[in-house]
Amino acid sequence: MAACYTTGASYFILLLLNYIFCRKLQVRKIYDIKYMTFWIGIVVFYAAMMLILPEMRIVRYAAFLGITVGLYLWKFKQIKALWKTMKQ
């Protein structure tokens, strides 16, 4: 369990350092803060749900499936365009 927390913390620190260095190098808009906050929120929500509901596997997997399908439908056009470029 400690490895999970330290890995998550390490990736967060890496994200912050990357952001700080990009700012110092005056790279414009390398990250969209609202977009990153949204995705971090989705991951934190799902991780919290996994910790809160360890015995309720059906609820966990249904939530995972619901979140995945919802995000897929939300980003369907972008995914479709990406598939087209990958096939070329």
C-alpha cells in the first residue's frame, strides 16, 4: 500500500516540477490546468471509491464501467479522429 501512495506522490511531484520548469522556460500553455484538474479529480474519485468500497466488487466494477463508458462517449469524436490517424 505504501508503494501505491509513494508512486502517486512521486508522479504528482513530477507533474509539478515539469510545470514549474516549463514556466521558467517560458513555454506557453503546456498544460491546461482545468483539463488536468478534471482528470486528476476523476482518478482521485475512482481511487477513493476503491478504498471506501473494498467489499462491494459489483458496485466498484459498475462504477468503473460507467465512468469509462461516460468518458468514452464524451470524447468519442477525438477518439475516432485518433483512430483514423493511427490507421494511416
